[in-house]
Amino acid sequence: MEEEILEKYKKAGKIASEVREASRKLLNVGVPLLDIAEKIEAMIREKGGEPAFPANLSLNDIAAHYTPVKKDETRIPEGAILKVDLGVHMDGYVADTAYTVSFSDDYAGLVDASKSALENILELCTPGRKLADISAKIQETIEGAGYKPVSNLTGHGLQQYFLHADPHVPNVRFSSDYTLSEGQAIAIEPFATEGEGRIKETEPALIYMMLAGKPVRNPDARLIMQFASRFNGLPFAERWIPIESTFKIRMAVRELKEKGVLYGYPPLKEVSKGMVSQAEHTVIVADEPIVTTK
Ligand code: MN
Ligand code: MN
């Protein structure tokens, strides 16, 4: 990897890690998720970065991809478990990191399971390492702690302005000869659950990504397409769209999805309503792996 690019990954990682640690103080029972998301995104900008995607604040059995809507009134409920997933980019080079906080003693073990799984594999991110060995280790750690890994959520490669690039990094054993290469940027994100270990998509999507520009006539759709294009293919929040009415946004977004202009990331829920924990770091593969978000 070129030195200049590595520096951007490291800068993004430093900001992501500082904001992640600062965000812990915002989390208390009764605090609105909207305030937390807006503060996280503002802190990223204050530190000279840009959000690589909206702050994801996923409660309880929602594993990922919930971000507050405009005027969202959801507050952290008593006894909740909350996943905070945030991203920073510098010129499209992304740092992706997440942690879980529990507001009940019941979930301490669950939070620890995904965290230990992540910690156990960071040192394995070396050139020539079989990806399948990393996945097996994640599964082993989570099952060893008495929980299930979420089998249909994966970590992923990172490329400039491309969040979910190859290779995908499963959290369960799989068969593949794929090996990691020097300088590759990957996000590792073990998810553990008390449930069955699978997630399903729910409606509506609150996070979007632009796929391609197409001719559109509806003025709202055209405005949204223009707005979406500034993210260069990185995800953005419905909440960020500069149209006041969510109803109008959703009408226009439906058209843009049908035309293949936008892709929606729906919130992902555990199929058996099991509580879910997540931990994530971004790593540059090297003999001494560089954890940019440490
Ligand atoms: Mn993430
Ligand atoms: Mn990720």
C-alpha cells in the first residue's frame, strides 16, 4: 500500500477511535438515539473527518443498520443492549468500528463474546493467512462463551469509497482457500447472539447508497439523487436528506430504488428476537497487523 493511502487509513482510524471512546459518555438510559447519532456525526466532522456512513445505533435484537429518522423519539430503554457502529473516511479511505454497551447485567457475557472474538483474531490478520481460519476462530470463541455467532452477517474488505468490498469475512466456519494479502484493508465484525444466529431484513430501510445516476423527472427524486451523488457511493441516512417530509422522501426513494439509482440497507433483526452484540475494528493486513481503529 502506498504510504499516502496508509496515512489516510490511519488518520480516519484515529478519528474513529477517538469518537468511539468519546461516544461512550453519551450513552445512558433515557437518552434519545437521535441526539447520540447527531453528536457522533458532528464529532467526526469537528475532528476533520467525514462520516463514512450514518451512525448506526441498533438496540436489542436489531443487529445492525438502524439509524435514527428525522424527529426520532426512540430513547435508550432500561435493560437494553445497544450496538454503536461508526465510520470515518478521509478521501474515501474508511475506518469502520463498533462496540456494544449493555444496560443490564444479563448481557455482560454476550457483550464480552463478540469483543473477545474480535480481540482473538486481530493478530491473525497477517499476509498468507487463510480467511477460513479467521472465521473458524470467531465461531469458536463465541460458541466457547456459550452464544451463537450470527451466520449471515460478515466483515468485509474496504476500498476507496467502497464500504462492503471483497472479501466478505463470515463469522462462522466456511470452506475457502482465500488468503489475506499484505496491505489489504479489512473490517472484522463478530456478532454474537442468544438467539438462533441469523438475521432477517425489516422495513423500511433508513440508510441508502447511490448505485448509478439515471434521468428522473420528479423534483424530489431529482433533488435526492443530486444529494446522494456527493457521497461517492458511500452510504447516507434518510435523516440527512434535505426534504422536510419523510413521506415525500419515501415516495421519491421508492422511485429511485425501482430505477436502480439507490440501494437501501434495511435494519437487520435476529430471527428469533435474540439479543445481539457486535464488536468491530478496521485492520491493515501486515506481519504486524495495523489496527487503525485501536
Ligand atoms: Mn461497522
Ligand atoms: Mn463493517
